[in-house]
Amino acid sequence: MPGRNRFTGDFVQSHNRGSAAATAYLFLLPFLLVLAVFFFYAFGRAIFYSFSDFNLFNNPKLIGIKPYTDVLADSSFQRALANSLLYAIIVTTLQTFLALVMAVVLNRKLRGLAFFRAAWYMPSITSSVVITLIFLWLFQRRGAANYLFSQIGAALPITGAFLLLTALVQAAQVWWERSRKLPAGVLDPALLVTSALIAGVVTGGLSLLGVVNLREAVPLDYQYFADKWVSAGGVQIVSVPMLVIIVQNIFTTVPTLMLFFLAGLQGVPGSLYEAAEIDGATPVQQFFNVTVPMLRPVTFYVITVGLIGTLQMFDQVAIIGSAAPQNTIITLAYYVYRNTFQAGTAPVNLASAAAIILALITLVLVFIQRRFFVASESQS
């Protein structure tokens, strides 16, 4: 009888586990169906089309690797590849660093901190279409950016005088404090405030005496969406329109990534900072020797998400459209879209080949940064 009871108990437990698993799979079924149809099936068809002569209007026939050789020889694809890689590297690097710095700043106990967190996060919940249209307006020939830069140029004499006087007064104060055997850093906040106040008063006096004055504001007429490039050695590296998109993307994505770092900072023990402070570590040393190492798993996730998102950048290019020469802003994702829906004969095989190449590049970059740029504990 004891053996029978044990058998009955094992049967009941096995039945309960089976029922729980069946219930879980039942809830997962809609997601699994969507994943199977819109990812695995679509990805498989893309691989098939990338080796065929498919153009939306014929029965596809396998032609080997010709679509890949045609794509690699296409000058538009080469430009799209260069734009995508540069965009991904620049944006991922800058947005990761800025998100970490902002998270550290907003993790402190400051008055009105909730307001600043909410205000800084606002760009992330705004439609990318709206943000792109705003940036198009800002960087027009008679837009706010040119107006602001022209005003900065007009105020350059006064601004330069103020900064120079601030630096001189700050240097004098630091020298005086150190001559009295008192500790004083070059950027000591208390001394810096005093230096700025003195410099402001002196600059105001010089302005009243006519020594320094505002220049006449000359309207700036720079075209940000023209065919202009940052070059090195005669090689076009990155276009000015792409730099505008880079600024826009950093502006909209840093707040979201900042939240991940903020969540990670909550798990960093305060005792580590206390021990570092007792050992005489400065805030900068605490940042690089405590904060950065403790956030390696979060950094790995942020970099991975950043690489995937930037390599797939499409919407800004599509919205800007003909406002900028297409070769200056085309990316791999837009190249795939253009060859699928905008080309006359719709060379889907070329678009599919480009899409597979984009997927492989993404996997390789993620693997590289996982293998070489994160600690082993973040890979577990």
C-alpha cells in the first residue's frame, strides 16, 4: 500500500505539472503563432528570395549568390552600408555615455528631482515623426539653428571676455588658496561661482565703457540638408544631414537608456562609495572605479539595444525624404524598403540579400561587443 500511495502521488504531481505546462503553452500560443508567421516564416522566405530572381511579378527561381554579388557591387548599397555602420557606432557610443552620465546626475538627492526626470524623459515618449519634423524646421536655412548661431556670433566678444576673465580670476583664487596651504581644486565650485560673479561685473563694466560690444548679427545661411560631407583625405566619411539625424536620435534615445542605468544604480551598494570616499577617491574616480564596473551588465544590454536599433534606423530617413540628397542619409533599412516598394521592377531579391546582410552585421557586432567589451559576469 505505501508503494501504491507513492505511485498515486507521483501520478498526481506529474498530472499537475502537465496541466500547468499546457496552460502556459496555451497562453503563449498567440505569441508563438505571430512569431512563427511574421519572423521565422518571413525570415525563411527572405533567405529564399535572396538566392532567387524574384521581383514581385514572377515565379522565383534560384540563381545562386548573384543577388549578393549584385548588391555588394551596388554603389547605393555601399553608401548605405557606410552610413549605417558610422551611424550605429557614433550614436551607440554617444548615447550610452550620455545616458550613463545623466543617470548618475539624476540619481542624486536634489530638490525638484522628479520634475527634471520627467522633463528629461519627455522626448522619448514623443513620436519620432513629430521630432523629425521639428528638427527639419530647426535646421532649415532660415530656421532656429542658424538664427541661434548668428546670435552667438554676435555676442562672441562679450562671451569671450567673460570666459577669459572667469578663467583668470579662478586661476588667481586657486593660486592664493594654495599659497596659504589650503586645498583648492582647479574647478572648485565655491571659487568658480565667485570667479563668475566677478567676471560678470567686470564684463558689464567693460561693455558700458565701450571696450567690448555686441557685433552686428549677420544672418547665417548654412544649408544643413545639402550634399555636404565631413571628409578626411578626400574620403567622404559622414554627411551633414546624417549628423543632424545623429543629434536627433541621441536627443530622443538617451532618456530611455538613462532609465536602464537608473535602475542599475539602485542596485549598487552605497557602502562601496563610502569605502572609496574613505580611501580618498574623488567623484570622478568613484565613477570610473565603482559605478562603471558595477553597471557592466546594464551597459551590455544598453549597447546591444543601441546597436540593434541604430542599424535598423529607417523612419527619420523616410520622413526627411527628398529634403536631403538620398545618398547623404540612406541606410541599409531604407535601401531594403526602396528596392522592395519604390523601385520600378521591385528587385526583391536584392532587397532580401541586403536584409540578410544587415541581419548578419547586427549579429556579428553584438557578438563582438559581447565577447570583448563586457565582463564575464555580464555574459552569464
